[in-house]
Amino acid sequence: MVYNYDDINPDDYILSKSQVKRDMHALQALGESLIDMNEKQLASIPLSETMLDAIYIARKLPPKEARRRQIQYIGRLMREGNHEEIKAAVDKLQNRSDQYVHRQHQVERYRDLLIEGDKQIFQTLVTSCPGIDVQHLRQLIRTAQKEREENKPPASARKLFAFIREQLELQD
């Protein structure tokens, strides 16, 4: 019998054993990331009571064979449950974390360029943050530059970092 392309339904394909294993390992990795989360993060994820119990048990186990089996159990619970919602919630948390790290790097770049004396960054910061205390900002920059020249600990650079971060958070 000859099949036409239109006769074949993509939904009729059976997943290969390798694909099933890859999916299973992905869910186990997701379960491991759940084990590493703190209580506040876990509360924001839609987990069943049995899943939460399995996660708490896995946290108590040493990183040996019992923990591996418990992680497999968590993966099985996810396959039976709503793993798409769990994955979406974890991705959302990860995205927040990535945004936080990006903001920290941005503030570090601003601080370093301000200490080096970049006037353009200074103007950008002043225009993007209306209501910023320009005099205080200049004072922090001067003291941080002086500390750098004298090879002192960067106390003012830390204060400058905190000040810039605070001002950028006020704009969000």
C-alpha cells in the first residue's frame, strides 16, 4: 500500500524511547531545580501536596542513591501532573533572576565609568533619573576617585553603587 503525504497524521507518530528518556531527564532536572529553591520561591509555583512532600524529603537526603531515586520520583509526579505550569512558573522566576543580574551589571558599569570620569554617563544618569541629588552624586564620585588614587578600601564606591541602584529602582 502506498501512502500519500496527506494521509500521514503527525499526531499518530509514537515517541522514540530516546525522546521519552530525554523528556524524563528534563523533568528530573526541573525537579532538582525545585529542590534548590527557597520557601518563598516554592510558594509561587503551583505544586501539589505530594510534590511538596517529595521535595522536602529530597532536601533531607544525602546526595547519594536515595536522593537520585527521590528525584526520579519527583520527575514521575511531574509527568503525571501539571509539569507545563510548573515549568512556566520556574522560567518566570529564572527570568526575574536574570533581570536582577542584568541590573546589577548595569549599575556596576555606571559606577566604574563614573569613577573613571565619564561625563556622558553622568549626563545620562542625571537625565534618566529626574530628582536625583546631583550634588550628592558628585561628592560620592569624588570620594571614590580619591580612594582609588590612594589605594584605600572602596567604601565610597560601594556607597556610589547603592546610590545608583536606588535611583534606577525609583525609575522602574
